[in-house]
Amino acid sequence: MDIPNRIAIGLVGPDALVHKVLGVIATSFPSLHPVPQVCSTEEAPMAAEQLLTEVEVLLVTGPGLYRKVKDHVLTSLPVHMLPLTDTGLYSALYRLKSAQAGSSGVMQFTIDSFTSSAIAKHVKEIGENPANFLVFDSGPYPSAESLIAFHLDAYRSGKSAGAMTTEKEVADRLAQDNVPCEWITPTEGNITVALERALLSTETRRSKEAQILVGMLNVDDFGKKLQQQGSEHDIQRFKLDIHRNLIDYVESLDGYLTHLGADEYLFFTTRGIFERETVGYKSVPLAREVWKSMGLSLSMGIGFGRSANEAGTHARLALRRCKEAGGNTCFIVREDKTLIGPLEMADPLARDLSVTDPALLKSAEDAGMTSSYLSRLMATVARTSKLDFEVHELASILGITVRSTHRLLLQWIDHGLITITGYIKVPKGRPKQTFRLIFLEKFTGEQV
């Protein structure tokens, strides 16, 4: 199902690499909506053509597939390839040598898709002799058949003890022929670099990079903090310290800050800068600095919009959600009013609980789970890394009576949002039940 306001990227390649890229996107690229096509090298052009009307950019997972796509597919879309770097080579070499440990005889290895000069440079850096590597260096984008023949001939003639290849089909064929072989695959760092380049090449991204972002900041328990100051001078210094911290932060965003009065501030920056500063909407460095230097927690509401007015309205909605969750958190409301958050604030969050799944939100609403309840539960799970609670704990989190909580729990159980996971024995009376928030498991990675 397509997700609004995310940039569609087509992924073309073998199953293992496509899934590896999907994992990196899931953890680090919330603005990307992947559309995968698992295929072999020969199937790559057809797979790519099927994606052209659905995506803004293509990412091909290997040099052989990339050549096929570039040679046979006419498109104005940007097409990127996962890069071949020394890190993937070192990993494959380590695995191959570990498998050969203790053996005697020839310790040369065949390798493809790298030039002789590149191999000489890379292996010297790790103390290896370039003469121990037989390189297939017969021009760019060789066929799979020629690579298989090269590795097989060297191994069967006793010139090599194993092979390293960047092509999955070649690795599979060599394995069938009992040739010790390692498939050179990109590391997560390589994939991240390729995804960043692909993302920046899209029209949607370029327009979103410059989109105005409105942020609203609120100092939690501001009144109580003022009462702790000893004199009027201390109060003024306290306010100036807050303002100075916020100015420094907004300056790092190349933004503009204004004080709305009392405990509330408004700032403007661009969406691209904020995304980079928060590492893809993961954490807010400002909050940690303010907590360390002043012992204050902040609530931050961020709004995206098609106009400044819309972005400001969404920032106010996001700030309200922060307060409903108990403060010390950050939420983002996007153009379509979907929600991202909570972002990490002063306390490290062990989980990424960005809930935008419309089916989940609809199920929660049908079960009587208000946005306030959902926000409080999300923020608590994020801070505590905990999914199992007793009824009195849930009542405290939701800010309602135990009796009301029992009534809600029955509704949530009926709708499959929570389940009873066990019982805790007590000295007197019936054992206490524990409840698991199973509807948040998919966002924490924890399963029953």
C-alpha cells in the first residue's frame, strides 16, 4: 500500500540484497517508500520497466544488473547503483580466509568487478600481497558466463583456493560446482550512502528540502521552575539562559526564533535542515543540551505544510500531542496530518515508535483509544522499553481511575490491541493480571 508524502524508490536486485536495503530504509529513511522488484540479472530490465510509472528514482543492487538496466531501459528517472567499496571486499576476504584456515597449499584467490589497481591499493592497506589475487580485469560489466568460466578455470587448474564475486548468480553457480566462494555485498554504510544520493536526486526531495518548517517549543513546568528562583534577578537570568540555548539551537538550523511570551517559542527553518539535524527524525539534540545545562525538559511540536499557515497549524497540533503525552517529547504533524513521533528528547529512547499506519490508527480509534491515550502509551513505551503493564500502571499513565482502565482494557482486548500475558501472585487476594501492548510490538521489534 502506498504511503502518502513518502518518496517512492524502486529497488531492483536479488532477494538477499533487496531485503538488506529494505532494512536500512526502515531504520534510517522515513521519507522513502520502497517498491521492490526481486530479479536476476537477465530479468533486471523488465523489472525496472515495471517500476517506471510507480517511482521517482531507481536503485539497482549490483554492477551487472545496473549495466542491463542502463543498456535496455530508456528513462528520464535517476538510476543509482550500490557502490563497490573496500569494506565489502574486506568482509568477503575475511570470511573466505577463515574458511581456509589451517589448509596448506595455494592461497591465491580470484576476484571480479574490481580493477587490478584498485585491488592492489585495497589489499596493501590490510597487509595482504596483491600477487595473491587473480583479478578479472577484462573491461566493465562482463557477462555472468565469462565470470563463472574465469573463477572455475582458476580453481580447477589449482591457481586459486577460492573466489570472490559481486554477482549473486556467479556465487550460486560456483557454490553448485563446490568452489569455495564469497559473495561481495555492500555494507549498511554503503547502502546508506547510495540511498542518500538517490533521495537527493528526486524532484520531490529537492522541493521538500526547501519546504518551510514551523516549530513550537514549550518549557515543561515553567511556572514551577520560576518559583524555585530566589529573586527577580534570578528569574530574569533564568529566562535569558533559556532564550540563549534556544537561539544557539535555532542558529544551528539556520532558522529564525521568536518568543511568543511566557514559556512558549516559535521558530522557522527548512525541512531538509531539520531532517539532517535530527538524523532522519530520530532525536532532538537541543533537548539533551537544555536538560544537561539547566535541568529542563521541553515539548516540541513540528509542523509541515503546503503553506506557512498550514505548517503553523500543524505545529500547534503536534505541541498539543506532546502535552497529552506528558511533555518531554517531540511530535511532527505532516501535510496530510499523519504523525511522526515521539522523537528522542532528554532521556534516551530505546525505541522508534513513529506510528503512521492508518489501519492501526483506525483500529485504535474504533477501540476507544483516544489520541491522548495513544500518545501517552507511545511515549511511555519509548522511554521504558517496556510493553507489559499492570492495570494500576496503565491507570497512572492514562491519568484515569483503575475502574475506568479496566473498562478500556476489555475494549482493547476485544479489538486485538492488547492481550493478557500472565499473573502476578500477591500475599492476599486474587493474582494481578499483566497486559501487553501488542499493537506497539511491530514498532519496537519485540515479539511475544
